[in-house]
Amino acid sequence: MKQYDLYGIGNALVDLEFRVSDEKLSELEVDKGLMTLIEEDRHQDLLVKLGDLNHKRASGGSAANTVIALAQLGGNGFYSCKVSNDSFGDFYLADMKECNVDTNLDNSERVDGHTGKCIVMVTPDADRTMNTYLGVTVNLSEAEVVADAIKQSKFVYMEGYLVASDTGRAAAVKAASIANAAGVPTVLTLSDPNMVNFFRDGLIEMAGDQLDMLFCNEDEATLMTETDNVKAAGEALKKMAKRFAITTGADGSIAYDGERFHTIPADKVDVIDTNGAGDMYAGAFLYGLTHDMSFEDSARLANTAASKIVTHFGPRLPTEQTRALLS
């Protein structure tokens, strides 16, 4: 019996989430709706300019949010990441332990430097804009890959954001190689349209030729397949992954089980914050697949979970609210 339902590898970021106006975004000169990598001086400048606004703090990173979602639902997760020996690193590890997620850092010495942070700015239309200072997570490497945990997992989940770092991409490729040799299915999320725009070839390398499952939204799907509509993208993605799920915003999602497509409508809700919706979707979907749910039922759980989190400010729900989704 496998020890873990999901092994994730990705960036370790402390999310600092602010509610802002569109005018404030313009004043800050940030690109709305996208993830933009920034340097430390820009990060500090943004924090100063946002300093008078209340914010919410949580351990994050795309893959981390997915592993946490699965753990909150009752699954067992492991996360390979890199944080520094600073107060934000202390917060990150304590939060992961609170969520019952094991990490490679549980018995390892942390490095000096700055733990990565993501400034998340949510506008009144519920769109989220992210400016990310990677800090030490930019040096995530093959050294953080834990082969024994991979072999003891039902799935290995790779975060597309790692493609922006040569060492991070190499770490994901190594994790996938270990998984493939051990017969553990691999999963990739494309993470953000900018990652596809600028690092498409690297994402193809991370996917390899044995990818079991792919997660993406409609924009990422069309960019990745160089098509102009989600139907054409779905056909093209069959060449990249055995199975996949494309989230389509308020319309729900389209999931391909290897033989046929399932169109799953979204629950109708009042959207407050879309941050973490895709991560929650993937975590709930993979919880379903690792807990004897059918592919279609797993997709329905994922839709419900994503619809719930967008009514909440922040990248994840309280554990009791997440667990309640199963009923």
C-alpha cells in the first residue's frame, strides 16, 4: 500500500494577498490577471506601496496549494520544495505541518537567504494578479527530489512554474524519470499563460512522453496547442497526455478520460477571488482518483471545490469547509 496519495514538487511561496482596485493596479504598473516574476527590490517597493492595506498570509505555491487541498480532503501528501532559514520559512513549514503535509525539509537543514513570496492582488471583479519574488526557491534543484517518497506515491504532480528555472525544470524532469521507472503516473499543471508563452518547449520537456494527466485552463490549453478554441485544443492535447482537464471559468470544465470527453458545468456562485481555484480543482480531482471515485465523479468534485473556493478570499478554504465538500 502506498504511503502517499500525491507527491508534489514546486515553488514554496508565502502568499501575501491584498484586495486592490483597478486604479491601484494601474498606479503600481502591474499586468492585470497574470503572474509576473519580479526581483527583490521590486518586491520591497510593492510592499511599501501596499503597506496600508490589510492582507492575508498563507503558505502557497501552485503545487503546494494542490497538495494541501488533497490533504484537507483526507488524503496523504508529500511536498518537495525549498525555503530559507528565515521567519517566512518558519511560517511556511509550520503551516505545511498544520495541513498534515510531509516535506523534504522535515529533517533537513535550511539555507540562508529569503523565502519566496507572492504578492497576490485581487480586484473587485475577482481577477487575481500575482507578482512573485522567488527568493531561494529559484534554486530548487534535483537535491530536493526525494526518490523514496516518489516511489511510495500514487501520483507525482509537477508545477509548470518550475519551467522558469533551469534547476527547477531539471528537478521536475528527474522526479518524472523516477516516477516513470517506478510505474507511478505523472501529472503536470501548466500553471499560467505566461509560462506557456515564454517556456513552451520547457513544458513539453517536463511532460515527457509518458504524462498521465494534464491540468490547464482554456487560455493555457490554446496557447500550448497553438489553436484558437478549446475544442481544437482538446483534440491536440491527446498527443501530450493520456488524460487531461481544461477549466473553462464560469462554464465549468472539460475532462478527457482517455476515451471520451466529459463536460462538467460549474456551480453558479458569487465570485470573490479566483486565486487558487485551479490548484484546488487539481487537488480535489486527484483526491477523487486516489480514493476510488470514477473519473467523471472526480471531475465533478473538482468543479464543486473550485466553485467553493472562489467565494472565499484566499488560496484555500479552512479544512472543515474543504472536508465538507465530500458530503
